[in-house]
Amino acid sequence: IEIQILADKHGNVVYLGERDCSIQRRHQKLVEIAPSLILDDAKRKQMGEAAVKIAKSVNYSNAGTIEFLVDKNNDFYFIEMNTRIQVEHTVTEAITGIDIVRKQIEVAAGLPLGIRQEDVQIRGYAIECRINAEDPKKGFLPNTGKITSYYSPGGIGVRIDGAAYKDYVIPGYFDSMLAKLIVSGMTWEETVARMRRCLSEYIVRGVKTTIPYQLEIMKNEKFIKGDFSTSFIEDNPELM
């Protein structure tokens, strides 16, 4: 569980809720959701205030993320701080309406945040799928080559950050991520259904991608119930 914070050069620090990044392969995130399904308001507040305390203790200014491990008893333990914006910041933007990239630029310019903690409101849910050129059936081995056909979904509550297109050649020198598919909805059920629809419509041909695998995750009853941990992929080999 990671807490998104924003801090300016005037001593103001706020947290923008949390993200659950438990669905991972090779210890790298594949699906991210916000807010977490396992935290209640009291635990969310406790973790958020701990993140703010950490940032203030080092006079931090910028967007940043405080990462924690949460055990079966919902006790949390500090792992690390990422002193940058992260790939999955998009789900936090979706549920708070706060443009984190813009705030990061304003902070760099010396402006105050202009946000108080009580101004931060969480509305609905969001899911991000990292669309990677990988073959899940071969241990998520990166896949290179030319994209022969490309179609991305759209509609209300759908956002895509990416640069893939038909005839784009995927090289073997960089990260395997082609795009980020982000959906949001007022309820968890609506959000999962929207992601299922988008993944069903998403077409990338010519290379193997994680799209079919992520679609199976969205259909998985344990995922829908929020019953998952960092060992989810290893514990559910049938998804392959």
C-alpha cells in the first residue's frame, strides 16, 4: 500500500489517499487500484498521517510516495519513499480530481500547495492496468516486434496514457510498457466492469501483451472481492 503525498517549500504536506499495488509479476506492478479495498477510514488516516510525518521529518518538497507493507492484521510497516511521481499516479488523480503533475510543477516554481488536508476528497474507485509487451505464458518474457494492428478503448471514465500505434516497432532496449489503461467509476463493481469492457475492446496485434491476462484478473472472484496479496499471480496459475 502506498500513500501519495504532495509537499511544498513552505512546510505544507498533504496526503491524497492510498493505492493498492499488490498485483505484481517479478516484483513489478501490473495492476494498481485506488482506494484500497482493505483499509477503513481510521487506518487510511493513520497511514496518511504517518506518511506526512515522514515527509516533514526530512523537509521534503515535491510529489512523493511513501510505501508500506500491510500484513493480515492490517498492521503496516514502512518500506521506502519514492521521491518522484510514479507511473500509477493516474488512479489517485481519478479519485481526487487533483492534477498531481501540475502541482509538482507549481511546487518547483515555489508556489504553495493551495490544498488543505480537509480539501482532499476521495470519490469512487479507479484501476490502472499497465499494458506491457510481455508473454504471460512464458513468465512475462518481454516481446518485441511490429504492432500490426492497434485499437484503444474509450468512453466515460476511461483514460489512456501511451504512445503505441499501428506499425510501431517495439525495441528491446527499454521498458516493456506500451500504455497505461486507467478507468474510474463511482462503485468498485462499476469500475471493474468498465475495465473488463475496455480490456475486451483493446486490440494490439503483432506482439504478445498482458491484455488477455489482465482481463482474466478482472474476471477473478478473489480479485473482485479484494482477496489478494503480493503473491496473487503465483497463487493463481490458472489465470495463464
